[in-house]
Amino acid sequence: MENNNEKHIKAAIAAASESIKTGGGPFGAVVVKDGKIVGRGVNSVTVNNDPTAHAELNAIRDACANLNTFSLKGCTLYTSCEPCPMCLSAIYWSRIDNYYYATTANDASAAGFDDSFIKAEIVKPIEERTIKATQIKRDTALDVFREWSEKTDKTVY
């Protein structure tokens, strides 16, 4: 007998397979709340010419739109593959309670999707990263944070 976790991870895997058939990458994800799928996503990087259109991000966006919220507290994400650094960040930002994944980053790497370079870059000091970053106009930009801090009717997230 199949449990709910198995049912939902199979939905994510089926979405990944469907994505391949429609020109997307081999990744799928679903967001579940109270046992029901509230968000679905597939990798549409090449379909939409959007390098951020990973399955997890698309599922999170769909769930947020369907639930009319920016917080997915109380939700679980099921994804066909271990999330990349960008998707893992989105999982944390969306406040998803937990996630399940099927294949590993090593499995993805073997299929041509290697994110080990990005993982290595993230932990380096900014000045040692491959893509050059230069800080400018900090004082001017700090004014925006001051403005936000003083705003009394803001929605904290």
C-alpha cells in the first residue's frame, strides 16, 4: 500500500517525465498542504528562456498564487531531484516546512546537470568568486533600508 509521501513524490517524478516530452528539463515538483497538491512545477528553463525556471521555483510560485500568500508554512515540497542551491534558497525563503527528493545531486550531475561549481562558489569570499562583484553606492542604497525600517505599515516577511 502506497503512503502519501510516495504518492506525492511519484507526482513530482511524473511531472519530470512530462516535462521532457514538452521540451523542458527532467525535473518536476509539487507543493502539498493538508494532503492536497496546491502547487505544481516543471523545469521550463529552455521552454521559457529563463534560467530561474526550475521545477521547485515554478511549484513554489504556483502554490503561492493558488494560496494567495508568500509564506508556504505548513506545506511540504516533493521534488524529483535534490534541490540546487537556488531552489534550496527558495525553499527556505518560502518557509516550506520540509521537503522530499528522489534523485541526488550526483545523479543529476551524471545526467549533465552539475551544480557543484555553484556550491563551491557560494562559500568563497566575494573577492575570490569567478564572477567579479563590485560594491558601489552603499550609502545611497542604505537610505532605502532606513526608509523600510521606518515604515509603520509594512508587511514583514
